[in-house]
Amino acid sequence: MGLIATILVCLGGLLCIVNPRWGFCAFVATAIIRPNEQFDGVMVPTAALMILATGAGHILHLGRRLPRPSGGRSIASYLFVAMLSLLLVHLLFGRREDLADWILDELSQGVLVLVYLAQHMSTPELLERYFNTVMLSSSLVCGIPFFVHFFFQGKAVLQSRRRRGAEPTFSPLFHLYHYSEGGRFRLQGKAKGMWGNSNDLGMLANWAIPCALFHLRRKGSKLLKLVCLALLGMLVGVIMLTGSRGGQLNLGVTLWMVFVGGKRKALGIFLLLVAVVGILVVLPKLRPERSAGDASTTERMALIGMGVDMFKSNPLFGVGFHRFEENSFRRLSAHNVYIQCVAETGLLGAALFFPLIVLLRRETSRGVKHFEAQPDDPRAGHLARSIGAAQLAFTVFILFSNQFMRFTFTLVQAMGIGLYLAMLRDRVRRAAAAPEEKAGPPAAEAPAARPETAAPRLPARQPRMLPPHQTEDDEADEPPPAARYVFDPTRPEAGVQPARDDEPEEELPIQPRPVPPRRSR
């Protein structure tokens, strides 16, 4: 299996060099699946190879970039780069031992995602390709533990442990994808791997749900809709099996954004508050078998207090990036991106990060409204709605998770930047097409008449010349000339008849025509 994964990674790196857009999708799939962590025996370092291939592909295909959008700029992208630069400075002067790993795992991948979305992928069609890649890759990672949970559980064997007492033990493969908590097993990714946490696996499932809902809402193949419906059921099951309250809240926000959106804001705020209260208060009471539920809530409240104390110790610069886990409270992470930002980077980092979140939401919302207002392209409207749902749901989810400027943060939030740039390009295209539509199509030229069928052109009528002593009024009063008639003695009742060609005409005596008096002028 390791050899197969190595071959696939090499093919993905080759694809990055040959085609920048399909290569970017291969890069995203590799970053999510992480075959060097999913399978044993991979002979090539995945992250380093894909970063090198994607960067080389971007340099080789500079001529295939999309036209630069006019009419506005994405301020969020500049804040994004500024925040990454600040964290890089923090690590240079603080924890250099973490610098190399952070550059390979977080910084390089985040910058490449931003560059490709801005210059190669920011159109509705290409964003759909990127969204589908995220859905398929996330579904694969979630499908493996879901399949193991139902088909590789095996027979339960009681095994006594010192701290937890006797607990049922299943097959080794089952334990590789589960976490035991008070006699209850919570689904997780592969142990000690990229997604070896129940909350992270719930987050990953929530990435794929908006894309599955997009395919269910748009017009298309019924078979594809059935597949997406089954996929949606599997992803919701994964979220419930993880027991992640943040993942369940993420799911609620996603469903609300897709089906309600910003049209009914009062209802949306009410449903959001109900979801927060239900997940934090009601759900632990209904599920008493999760004995660590109350302890988890207490721990998170204590971590918030620790973050406030760190901020007070150095309000301007913070205690330093990646230093929150050095606290005295069981050395736990912040479990809240906003508290982690304030504690580790101080007011300087908060001045960059909090406006970044606000502008990301504003630009994404503008892109959603623009594409939904176009009646001629409902597919782009559904896609924009799904991207907006994924972006907002993730913004709420990081209240309970550690995704502070990681590549996972970039994968979702950069979709909003790509949607905003796609809106700018679409505005320019529609503005250029508007004058042509107003002018209408060019008039079709009449076909030239054939010589044999063309009607002869009549000469223009010349004005009649009158004698100098006669006017047009005089001509109007002049009676018409008398016809030549002959008298037929054999038919007196017939009266006067016109002369025939075979009979001689009888000449009538010429009578002088009276001349009318001339009118005075």
C-alpha cells in the first residue's frame, strides 16, 4: 500500500507541472488525505514533494493565469499574508525549533492555496472543481473510520486497566480509529495521524457536507444526487459518532446557511442561539454516559482564563506563537482560535486577525449575493451559497477548535476570497456584454437579387412640360380627349360603338374646340 501511495503522490506532482488547475486539485487532495500518514511504508515525503511541484507548476504556467479582476481588491488576502508574516517573525525570534515544520506544514501550503485561488482558480467553474476535490478527499478520510466502526469491530473482550477499570476491547484496527472515554468509544481519525482527533474528524466531515448539498440542490443527474444523498448520510453519521459538540454546531450552521441564509436574519440568529444552548447545556444532560462532558466544559472555561492571563502579561506582542501549550493547566491547547490569537500575538496580532475574519465574511457575503441575483446562472448561485455556508460555519467552529492560521484554516477561508474575485471578474464580463445587448444584433444584409429574377428598374418619372401660356390648373379643367366613334346603321339601338380594325373608319367633321378664358393671376 505504501508503494501505491508513493506512485499516486508522484503522479500528483507531475500533474502540478503539466496542468496548473488539475495539479492544484491534486495538491489539495494530497494535503487532506496525507498518504504518508494514512499508510505505512511511503518512500517519498508527501508535503515537501507536493509543495515543490505546485510551486514549480505555478512558475511554469504564469502565462495561463486568469485576467486580473478590475473594479476592486480583496483586502482580506493582504491581511492574510500580513498575519502569516507576523507569525513567521514570532517563530524566528521565539521558537526556532518549530520553524521548519511550520513552514512546510502551514506557511507554504497556505500561501500556495492563496496564490492558486487568486490567479488560476477564481471562476465559478474552477471553484466548483476545487470544492469537489475537498468533498471527495474529506469523504475518503471520514469513510475509512466509519467503515471500520461497523465492519471491523470484532468480538468484545473485557480488559482491566488501572485507572479506568474493566473496559471492552475490540480488534486492533478498531482501536486505531476510536478513542475510549468512560467506557464509550468516540470515532476519530487514524491514531497519531493528521486527523487523530474526534473534533478534527468532525470538522473534516463538515467540509464535505456543503458540497454534497450543492449537488443535491442543483439540476443534474439523478444518480449523482442519490450518491450525494448516501454520502451526506455517512458524513452526518460520522459527526454524531465523533461526539464533537463543535462539529454538531458546525453542522447546524451549515444547514441553516444553505436552506435559510441571510434572508431571514431574526430566525437565523434565534436558531443559532438555540443550537449553542442545546449543544453546550442540553446535550450533555441527555447523554450522561459521556462522563467527561462536564469536565470538558470546565477545562475550556479554565483555558479561557489562562488566555486572558497570558494577554495581560504582554498585551502588545503576546507570549509568542505556539506557546499557549506551555501553560500550567495540564499543558492543553486553547481550543479557541480567538483566545489563542490574543494570548500568543497580543494586540498586534488581534489588529490583523479580527479584521481578517470580518472582511472574509463581508467579501464572501458579497459574492453570494451577486451570484444569487443572476437569474441566467442558478448553478453559480447554488455554488456561492454552499461556499458561504462552509465559510461561516468554519468561522463559528473555530470558537471550539485549534486552527489558528494552519493550512486547514486556509483551505476553507480562502474559498471566500476566490468567490469574491470570481464576482469581480463576472461583473467586468457582464459590463462588457451590456452595451452589445442594448445595441441588439447587427441587421442582416438583404441577399442580392439574381440577374434572372431581378425586376427591371423603372425610369424615374419626368415632370410634364406645359406650354408657357398654360398652368396646371388649366390642365385640370381641360376635358379628356374624345374617343373616335363610328355609326352602325344596322344596330341603331347599340348607339355609338368603337370602330373595329376590319371596318373602315368614318371620319367625323372636325369641330372647333372652344377655348376657355384665361384666368387672371
